[in-house]
Amino acid sequence: MVWLTGIPMAFVLYGALHRRGSAGTVLTFDYLRKVFLTTAYLHPFLNTVLLAGCVCILATAIGFALALATVRFGAYGRRVWEIAIVVPIFMSPFIGALGWVALATPRTGYLNALLAAMHLPQLDIFTFGGTVATMALYLTPYSYSLLRDPLAKLNPELEEAADVHGASWLVRARTVTIPLLQPPLLSSAILMFIFASEMFSIPGILIVPNGYSVLSYAILNLTTQWPLDYAEAAAVGLLLFLLTLAGIVLYRRVVRVQERFITVGPRAPRVTPAALSRAARGAATLVCGAYVLLAVIAPTAGLALRSTVRYFNGDFASIRPSFGGFSILLGDPLVIGSVQHSIVITVVSTVLLLLISFAVASAKVRARDRLSAVTEFLASTPIAIPGVLFGVGLLWMYIGSPVYATIWIIVLVMLARFPPLLVRMFETALLQIGREVEEAAMVFGATDITTVRLVRVPLLAGTIRSAVVIASTQVFNELTASALLFTGTSSVVPVVIYQYAVAGDYSRASALALIQIALLAAGLSFVVLLWALWNARRLAAPRYDAPIVRLEEQPT
């Protein structure tokens, strides 16, 4: 974990303090002075703070509203909505943005054409508000996942006490519910802020062309546009890291007295959805349905239309669908190579992520020593570090080495970025397995590897399946760091889609986005099929029972 996360971050600092020249690498403070002591990056910094701040507030508010709708207001079909709300996690936010570009482009967007026909105001996705709404829309599932469980475990007696004293629902929410949910709400806001501040893809196609620059896009330009300047990129990365670090410090300061937020104790009652009227449950259902429509159904329809209709002048009668763009893409060597690279990177990274995360979590739960605690801390740190920083650190770390400009440097950044969630998943699952189960295997002479293979892995089968789905999805859709590390011989599908969009070829970008969604769906279906076959084989396996030997029949 030191090699994967610690050393790249050290190289970010090293890169900000060194300049490469004809005489070699020399120490300099010019880049830090330019970034921190001049106004060269003042506007990108302020723009990043404003954009990320608005996104984190909106995404947390929507996630909290969805959690209320499913947990407290008992929306009709609650189980279905709980699954549908997190579906955007399996879509790249950039792909969702492409769908909304097809829908809400001024005058030529399909939704805008429909609104114009109905004499209603049109939308403009290429604005600050459109960018904030689009980014928040696809970060909401993460906020919902963080808030749903704490809200479900909130002791309802505390809120009922406020009702007894005559508090309205607004006063109750302001004085009881929200203060008790302060840690998860703040955690959600901080994580949304970090995710938004590192994202350059959506601002890059929506507002950067209009002169609204952000720090993450500045780092991308410094590492991909000529003249390349990795040292200045590292210095800008340090500024971005200090911005996210301030959020982490704020969170720790707010929740330092944990007893203030305890709502689940030995006598805490079971929480059930409130007995509300049909109108309230119907309103909650509409909230969930509206989100799924805006985040999943509408952008997917926009991608399908844009990929099959190359030109659209606002008249639906003139639409002539054609699937020729898909055949052209499937015959493009660049697309074929990117698909192959994405599959290899996803498979290799997922396997290694599972092994690393399982080992770190096992050591943390079973060993419980200082080394395992430090290792688990290093594995959890990347969740608070923007992905572009890992990209810059790996550039300095491996430049000139055989790994540089290959797909393996992208694999390394995947191994650095995605262990936090997987380690937490395995750690939670391992805590539920009693030591007696493993000790029984050891009593009968099982080695550590045998115990893992015959005891832990079967008992963690469900967790492993979920970890495979989450890891493969995140790796396959990753764009932030890959855009800094790819070359012509190591491109991946998300990067090619982004290049098409930046070049203005939204038809080809939309078609390739649909191909990416189809590939991911096929991969997840394959995982589900393997899981079903494994279960069927396990249940059909013959069971050999030891013969019962009576005491008087045993040999003397």
C-alpha cells in the first residue's frame, strides 16, 4: 500500500519542486511560487470551489430527499426504487452528460425541440447551472448510499418527542433529524465535494469552452497539451489536494464528540416507514420516479437518438435513423484497441483489487496489530485524494521506465484509487464470521491458505460477488486518471469517448457510449451467470457423511 498510494503522493510533492531540463532534474520553487503566490490560478481555484460547493450541496440534498422517500415515507415499490436509484453508479457520469447534451443543446436538443413545439421555455446544458445539475445528478447515488442506512437506524422516539411538544415537521427536521444525521450528511457533502473537484470531463465539454476553467482541467491541459509541464501540473495538484484536505479536517472537527450522534442503543426500537397518507406515499413515489427518469431513462434515450440520427435540425419529421455509425466504429482500429485495453485493464485490476483488499481487510480483522492498522489506513486514504493527483504522481514516478506509456501504468492507478470501498466491504463481512469457524479448521490441520480457500471464501461468496461488480464497474468507467496516463497505444474506451466529445463529434461519442454500456452490461451478466452456475454446482455436489461406528464395534 505504501508503493501504491504513499510513493505516488510523495512524487507529487517531488514533481512540484523539480524541473526537468537539458542538464537534468534541478530543484526549484518557481512552480509553487507561481501557483500559490500569484494570481495565475486564482480564477480556476475559485471556480473549482464554487462548482464543487454547489454540486455537493445539491447532490446531498437530492440524496437525502430520496432516502426520506424510500425509508420514511414508504414510496410504493420501495424495493424497486432502492435498486433503481443506484443504477447511475454503473454508468459513467460523463456518459450521462452526453445523453443530456443530446437532449438539452440549445435549439437542436431533442428535449428542447419538444419544448419548443409545446411553446415552453427551453433548457441550456452549456451553462453553470446545467453543469451543476448534471454533475449532481450522477453523484446523487453515492450520497443516497451514505445517507439511507443512518436514516433507517435513526431512533424514531427522538422525533416523536418533538412531535409531542408541538413541533412542526420543519422544526423537527431542523432541530432533531438533521443535527442527529450531521456526520453522514457532512461525510456525503465532503465526498461529493472531492468527486466534483476532481471531475474535469463534464466541465470540460460544458463550460470550459466558454472560459470557465477549473483546476482539474488545468492539470489535464498541462499533462496532455503541448508544451507538457508535469512540474506545474504537480504544483496545481498540490493546491487541489489542500482544498480537499481542508474538507477532511472540517469533518473530523465536527464529529470529534461522537456521543452527540448516538441514536442506536441496546433499547433502540425497530424503525419502520411512517404510517402516512396515500398522497404522501404517492409524492414520495413521484420523487423517486422523477430521479430515475432524469438520471437513467432520459439520457439513455438521448444517447440512442444521437447515435442513430447524425443530424437534427429541430424537426422530428426529418429524422432518418441509421445504424451505420456503429459499423464504422466497430471497424475503427482505435476503438477496437481501446475496447481490448479496457477489458484487459478491467480483468487484471479487478482480480488484483480483490486480492489486495481481501488481504488488507483480513489482516485488520484477524491480526489487529499496528502494522495492519497502518496498512488499512493507507488503503482507505485514496478516497480523500482526487484521482488526477494519482495520475500526476504516477507520471513522475514511472516516466522513463518500461511501465510508462503502457496499459500497466493505468492498472497501477486503478489499484491505488479503488481499494477503500472494497476493503470496507470485506472488513464488514469478516467481522460477521466467528473465529471459532476458522479455528475448527486449524484444529484439523488446515493451513492458512486452506482455511481461506475452504472457510473464508465460501462464507464471503456474496461479498466477493458484490466486490467484483463494484470494482469492475468503477475500473471500466474510470476516466479522471486514465486521461492523464493514456497514449496512442494504451487508450481506453472512456478516453476515446471523451476525445470524440471534445472534438464535437457527439454522434460518434454517443454510439461508443452505448457500446460501453452494452459491454459493461454483458460483463455484469457474465458475473451473474458464473455466480448462478457456482451455486448450482455447490448445491448439486454429493455430500459424504462419515459412517457411524458404534462403540462396541470399534477395534480394541
